[in-house]
Amino acid sequence: MYGRLIFIMQTYIQLSNLTIYKDKTVSITERVKDLLSKMTLEEKIAETLCIYAKKGNFQDDDGNYDEEKGKKLFLTGAGRIAEVGFVENSAKKMAELTNKIQKFYIEETRLGIPVIFHEECLHGQMVQDATCFPQPIALAGTWNPDLIEKVFSLVAEETRCRGGHHALTPVADVAREPRWGRVEETYGEDSYLVSKMVVAAVKGFQGSEEIIDNKHVIATLKHFVAHAQPEGGSNCAPVNVSESVLREVFFPPFREAIQKANAMSVMASYNEVNGIPSHKNKWLLQDVLRDEWGFKGFVVSDYYAIKQLEERHFVAKDEKEAAFQSFTAGIDTELPLDECYSNITELVNEGRISY
């Protein structure tokens, strides 16, 4: 959550003489500290939740934005809204909608905490009339990191123009299973090449400054980890590899993008790694990612993956237990819905999660 709030402070331009966290002349660290001190438990938990625009929760029967439904939904709070492009696909209408929603969050919620809009941007933003570049497997064939950085700098600017702040890409998987149906999303089978391309993509998305400006967006490294070597080539299937293979083949693109390009977000993978689902793997998400590599950003779930701890992996008896396992392992935000993390309040009240 701290990493997510750091980004909010970077992009929050509203000034106030009454509160430190709204004063951009104060350091980001102090602003975050002040904001956290003012937030209720419910407001903090809301920052871990997501509203999925595709589900139509704030649209009328014709698919248009319903302001009254939106206000009712947004007042309960959420850290992010997923894929507004499913509601308004044109650039102008999407920008108008995100501005309208953001205005509500800033002006009409208790603390005025902005919301983050995230989008799919694998080789261009996945919306109408966005620039569509070749798939990453083709981009990797250029062996030209400078070109890749320019490509994703343009994707970032187009995304930001429509109101987006957070791109669910680049794919940092190393493709070692040719039967896997998502190889084209990767930059290939060579860990060195993938690392170079992913570092360049992150620099393109986020820019070179410590603070992300209004032409760039957060990049998300995915899928952590070894997602591209599933058993039998089946998407989401288990992965069984030694720690040495993880460190020599699958870790480098993630580590390099964090340490050389300051990637601010990571998405956990659907698969198990040696019997432990990535979404409950403390060794991966805490020991390696944060303690070894010094990652300071935030970790998001893959879509519906926390629920899959119950339904696919059978390691959680219900949604509340799935929330406990993933949250304590290091997953900061559940995507794209609050199926499981809506139980965090109860987990705190039971003393299983500290507050």
C-alpha cells in the first residue's frame, strides 16, 4: 500500500493550507505519513480493492456512465478502477469519463484520495484507435532497446492522455515452453534478451525521472514467476524447476527491471512454483522481491487469481482464507474485483492481520 500511496502523492496536484498530504511543497514521504495517520481502517482497506469497469457497475442499461450509480459506488472507496476503455472506448470520451470520476474522488470523498486507472498495454493500449505496435516477440527481434523504449514511451503518453496511470505490462516471462499459447506476449526464450527488452520497456512507460510525469505511467512486471514454462504448455499449469533455474533463467528480467529501471509494480503469476501458488508464496514476494532485490513498489494479483487459491489450487477453504494467504504473502491489491479482499476488515477484527 505504501508504494501505491507514494505514486498518488506524485500525481496529486491539488493544494491545501489545511493538510500536509495535499501540500506538494512537502516531501512525498511526509505527505504519505500524514495521509496514513488520517485514514480509517476501512479507507486503508479500500486502497487494496478494485472496481472492474467491464462489469457495468456504474453504467446504465445502454452502457453509458450513470453518475448516480457511480457516486454510490465510488463513495465506498477503491484504490483503482480497471479498464475504463470497456465503458468509453474513444479517446475523447474516455478522457472525459476518467476526469469526471477523478474529480469526484478528489472533491467529494472524505480525504480526496485520487483513484488509479489501469489498462492493458501489451503492444499498445487495448482500446479503440490506439496505436498498435507489433507483439513483444516481434519487437524483441529488433534487438534494439532504444527503439523499444521509444515505442512504450508513446504507448504511455497515449494511455495517460485517456486518463490511465498504470499499465499491466511488460511481460517479463522467459518463454521456455513452445506449446504455451502466450509465447507472443514475451520477448523470447533468452533471459539476457528478455532482460534488455523489459528494462527498455519500463523506461519507456515510466520515464527516467524519479517522479512519474503526466506523459508516463506505472509499468507492471508480469508474471512473477516462471509463468512461461507451464507443465504441458497449459496456461496456469504448475511449474516445477530448481531454484538455480529460477535464479539463472526466470528471475533476471524482473530483477534487472527493478534495479535498473525502477519498475514500480509487479503482478504475481497464476501458476504454482514447486507446489506453492505464487499468490501465497512469501519466499517469492517477500524474501526475494523485496528483501533481496529492494523492490519498493506494489504487487497486484492477476485477474481472479486470489479466488483461485480456493477454486484452482485448493489451498484455501474460502474467500476469506484466500485473502489472508495472499495479503500476508505480499499481494497489495486484488484485481479486478474485491471478491476476497473485502474480507480483510473481518480478518483485522479477528486479529489475524495486524492494523
